[in-house]
Amino acid sequence: MRKYFVFAFMCAILTAEAQSALRLPAIFSDHAVLQQNSEVKVWGWAPCTWAVKISCSWNPTDTVSVIPEKDCSWAVTIKTPKASNTPHSITFISGRQRITINDILIGEVWLCSGQSNMEYSFDWDPVDENEMKLLSNQEIRFFQPARSHNNFPQTNCEGKWKIFTPETVRQMSIIGSYLGKRIHEATQMPVGLIASYWGGTCVQAWTPKEIFDRCEDLNRAANNLSPVNWAPVAPSVIYNAMVYPIIPYCIAGTIWYQGEANTEQPQDYSKLFTSLIQSWREVFDNDFPFYFVQIAPWNGYGGISGALLREQQERTLSLPKTGMIGVGDLVDDITDIHPKLKQAVGNRLSDLVLKEQYGIDNLQPYHPRFNRLSVNRDKINISVTSTGKLTCKDKEIKHFQIAGEDRVFHPATAVLEKNGTITLTSKQVKNPVALRYCFTNDAMPNLFDTNGLPLLPFRTDDW
């Protein structure tokens, strides 16, 4: 009888291990970067009758234990120390199964997401090998989920952590690469970048389904895009496959460059984008900062849809802990929806992150903005909020328009006054009531503050 029980017990062990192996999601792999000084969630799958024990090399005496759920999933929180370039390891044990992930660094983790202008990598253009060598750094790593989409949330994705080397960095977003480089230079901390992006994708596809279920207006906006042949446009399908699998990996913040794919229906973008940010913070259980790029000038949009989309993006700044940069001047060709000056975009975005999240006080990353206007007969005078007085880089100020009660806009002559204000007139408008600046699809600004940042596009009407 005793031999029978021993035999049955051993069979149970073998059966359990055969049916459900100890597994980790792809984002927990060699070379990973974990967020410093945080309670970081780790998760995976294991036989539900065996406790999973986790031991971290930075605190080997403090073993964390968790019992898997009936579906064999488990999740638990571990505490990370302050940032360090000392490689660590984490060991996971379930019964006789053991997984160890090595070369783990503790530092700052940022999610880089959006569409093609975020995806734009060094592989898109002839590569400067010297630049690849300069960016190479053992303390900067990236994890890139494979392109995928699904109607249902996926618990894992394809991908692995890669160290910045001359061979690997060329696959990474240029904007994300310079964010990582600048953070590392300023803080001397390891940096991890999660590179989840897909060119030509709409904001709806990156947003959880629950958001659309809660609001009739958002549900309508979720389904108002025409099909395209380069990416899915159905709501939530990319979120399900390229964001959900990494939830709730602990991150310091998110950078985002997207919006071009939503110019077909720009009037919905502010609500959609705000909902995406709020929903990501909710599912990650992390009120992280969210910084984004206002889409660049391009002459291929219909009507003034590009200008309207930029306006919608700026409205999103009403949401706490958000920030936006303009790149209207960083365009080498307005017939190309993919401007090549991505290093400058990455540096401008990094300045904002470094100022607000890492306390680098000698940076001034804030663009000049419209403040107020006054009308005196046939003239409009406007003031702006800026660092120092504005200057014009050309012989004349371009891209101002004014309109009267007939709502017809005409090009305006603009004069910079000694007190820093701007006076606008037009022979076609005797009694102006509204003005616009760079409020077209492809207008490039030529008014700059003393820090070299352009005046952001704006309008005073709501027509």
C-alpha cells in the first residue's frame, strides 16, 4: 500500500509539471531593466499546486512566495533598490523547475509608442556607423514587441531585451534612442526602453475596449475610420497584442508620437487621446507622465485636417502630467510625412522629460504660446508667452491670417513691436475679428524664442 501511495504521489508531481511548466512572459528575460526604487510586479505561469518562489540577487535573503491561481497564472510584487549598473539576476522556482534571468539592471524604464514617426529607425536611412558606435551602451537596453493584433487581450508577446550595440541600435526608434541616451548622460542611470509602435496605426487600435464600452461618443468614434492596407484600424486590436502583454511592467513614463492616421476625423482626437492616456494609467496602476509630439507639417492632408488634429493634441494638455513639443520647424520636406530630423525631435522631447522628471534646471523646453489679443480698428495686436522676445528667422513673418465677420481668412502682414507684441493687418480685412497662425496642414513656423523654440500654431476662432 505504501509503495502505491509513493507511486501515485510521484505520478502527480510528474503530471503537474508536464501539464503546466513554469513560464515567464517575454518581457522578463536576460538583459532586462527594472524600474528603480519601486514595487515592481512580476508574473508568469506555473502548476497551481506549487508555490512559486522568487529570489533577487540584490536581496537574496528575502525570498518572495506566491501560490498560482487555478488558471496557473501568478503575480507578485518585488522591491527594487536604487539605480545601479551592477548586473543582477532573478531566480524563479516552482517545484523542481527553475528559471534564472541574468544581467538585470536597475534604472529608469520608458515606454515609447505611436506610429511611424516614432517607429522611424536608423535602418530607414543610410546609417552613420560612427553614430551607431556613439549610441552603443551596455547600460541602455530596449524591448521591442513584435507587430501583432488580436481581438482579445493576449498574455504574452514575441520579443526580447537587447543591449544597445552598433548592430542592435539601428533597429530602435531614433527618437527613443536619443531619449535613452540623454537620460543616461544626465543621470548616469541604466535606461530601459519598451519600443511598442506600428506605423500608420490609429489611436483607437491602441486603446482598451472597456473605454469604448463606457461612452457612446467614444464608441462611435472608435469605428469611424476607413480601412487601410498597412495596419488594422479596429478598436483595441493592437492594444490587445502589443500593450496588454506588458501590463503591469513598472515604467517611469511614456513618450508618444502619433496622430497622422487620425486626420480623417480630427474632431474626435482629443477625447480619444485623453481616454488612451487615462486608460493606460489605469491598467498599469501607475499615474505616470505622458509626453507627446505634435504632428509635423505635411501637404498631403485634406482640407486643414492636419491643423485641426494639432489643435486637438494641444487640448489634451488639460490632462495632468502631460507635456507636448512642437516640431513644425524640424521638417526637411513638407511632401514627406516622415521628416528625417529625428535626432532633433528626440532631443527636444528629452529636454522636456529631463526638466520635469529629472530636475535638470538649466533646460528650457517650453514653447512660446499665444496669450491674448486686442483689436483696434483694422489692426490686431497679440501678445505671447515666451522665453525672451520672439525673433523672425526670415525677412518677413509668415503664415498669419486674419478674418472679419465674413469668416474669410486672408494673409496678414505681421510686425514685431519693440515690446514683444505682434501687430497684424490685411488690406482685405477692414474690421478683423479672428486670427490664425500656421493653421494649415503644411505651414512651417518662423517665429522663435531666445531658446530656439518655435511659436506653436494656434487660432482664436472656433469656426
